[in-house]
Amino acid sequence: MTQSPATPLPSPKERRRLRESGSLTQAQVAERVGVSRETVRSWETGRTTPRGHKREAYAKLLASLDCPTSRQEPSKHPAVTVSLKKSPRPTLVAVTATVGATATVTAAATPTAVLDEEPPATTPLTPTQAFDALYAFCAPALVRQAYLLTGRRELARESVERAFQLAWQRWPEVAVDRDPAGWVRATAYEYALSPWHRFRPRYRHPEPPPPDAADRALLTALLKLPTPHRRTLMLYDGVGLDLPETAAETEASTPATANRLLHAREAIAARLPELSDPTALHQRLAELASTERLRAARPPTVRIGSERRARFWTRAAIAFTVALIGTTALTVRSAPTHYEPPIAPGAEVQGVPPRVAPGSLSDEEVELREKLRDETTNGPERLLPLGR
């Protein structure tokens, strides 16, 4: 059935804004409508217009995103407030989910107000609930970012899991940090970009590239960049940090970070001229990260793995300490208690008279004696007296 051309549709710019406000990527919209991602991209840029039943499905999807219950401003994101009971003034950790491949968590210390008639506005959560909330909002985006940094799916998942395991081990310190998500992100980036992974057998061979040619070209261009440039580009154009924050996270000066960013953009534009615009580059990075549909492990699995790892290393440290103490005790027990002078080396003595008494037989004499004993003696038989 052909839909009437009078079916209302927002402007191309408004279509993109509605999709981003609903935390959807172009690939997800294309899957719901039943078209390709390139078609959705052309709809949002205004090059083409949907027709027929696809126009009706697209209009319904945009209308559902435009309803008051699901509408949110691009700068507003759902937040979960977490309170850690560590002091009379609990620390509130606001976990914020962002659109695309970014996730930020902000921490702010706010005093609590005691009201006589009204109940408190927020209910303090346990450390486990706070960690699960942080993981639920940050882990999916961090896995996609780690994939863009390394080009390996399993390494991306492993990096994020290791970072959150370390965060759970140091949760009292991470929970009161000014930016818990930044703490976890920096840890995941450090682990993902470690040069020691090249010596692991499972990471010696490259993984299958993305099926789309444009995605393969962008991922190849990213992996060709030096590691500091790649990380700077990801933080600035991918995550959306400003230049001072990017410099602080990469532990570099602001001029050096700016030079890395410019060189990275020039290298990407030289290989892919259509991505010379930073806005287009940011959009393509988000699309490339979302096409793989990478999934992180569940929060309980990460917490249990962190506790197991902590127990293992604790037991290993205890065993090493016991072995060191035993070795020290054995050394002390077997060590000499007094001074023992060393044995003097032998010296040649002159003026000793030669030996006159027969000594031990030489090899030739021993051989002759055995030979004589074995042979039968010729001559008369010898008479031996018999005892009575």
C-alpha cells in the first residue's frame, strides 16, 4: 500500500535530533524501519525522503521518540543517584548515561538536610547497587570505545572487565572520586593499549574486520595512527572531552595534546576525505562502534571475578611470605654458630726420603697375579694331610 505523500515528517535536522534524544543509532533505526543504515543517513541529511510503508514506519518511530514520556533534551540524560554511607555527610555519585559511545559520571559532595515532616528525597544505595549502576551505564560504551582503540572485540571486553574489577577492589576510593567514569575509562584504555598483548598467543593474529567497506576503511585508518594520537582522537572526537580534560587523562600538556589531535585528524582526512569535518568524524565513530553490537558481562559476574582475583593474589602473597619465612628460618638454623677457618690448600714438601717398604701393587702386578692364579700349575700332585 502506498502512503499518501501528505504524511507529516520532521525536517532532516529534527529527525537526527529525535534519534539522538532517544539514544538510538542509525543502525538501530534502520533495523526497526527495515532499511539499510545508508538509507537512514540519507534521510537525516535530506538527500532522500522515505516513501510508502517505510515512510509510515519511520513517521511512527519519530512520533514515539517525540512523545512527552520519551522526549529529552540532548544535554539532559537519565541519572541515578548513589549514596555511600561513610560519613555523616554522604557522598552523592550521579551516574549519567550519554548518547552514542560516550558515558560520563560526575561526583559531587552535597550536605544532607534533615527534615522533620518530609522524608528524604533520595534513598542511599549500597556499594553493590552503586557499582552495578555505574557498570550498567558505562560498560557498554567503554567496550565500544576499547574496540575502536584496539580493533579486537575480545580484548575490548577484557579491558573493560579488568578495569571494573580493579574499580570494585578499590571501590571506597573510586566512589568518592571526582569522575568515577573517567577513572574506569583511563584504566580500561591503559590495559587495552598495553604493548604486552602482542606477545599473547590469542592476540597474535588479527580478528575479522567489519563487513561494511566504509567501516573497514575507518577502522584501518584508526589503527594506523600512533597510540597517543589514537587515544587523543577517541577522547576528544569520540567521547567529547574538551582539550584540557583530554590532556589531563592522557598525561600530556595541552599544546602536545592539540598537536596530536591535529595530526590524527589530518591522517584520517588524508585517507578518508569525507571525514575532514569533526562533526562527521564524531558521527562515524559512534556508528562504527555501534555496528558491532558488543556486549559486556553482567555486573555480578564482574564483581565475583574481582573478588576471586583478589582472593587468589592474597593467597599467593601469603604463600610467598610463608615460603620466604621458612627459607629464612632454615638458613638461620643451618648457619654455623662459630668461625671455622678454611682448609689450607696442599703444598709440595721437599726432602722426603724415598719409600723402601713394599707398597700397594701396581696395575701390571695385579694383572700378573690374577693370571697366575687362574692358570693350572704343571708338576706332580701335591699331597694334603687329611684331618681326623
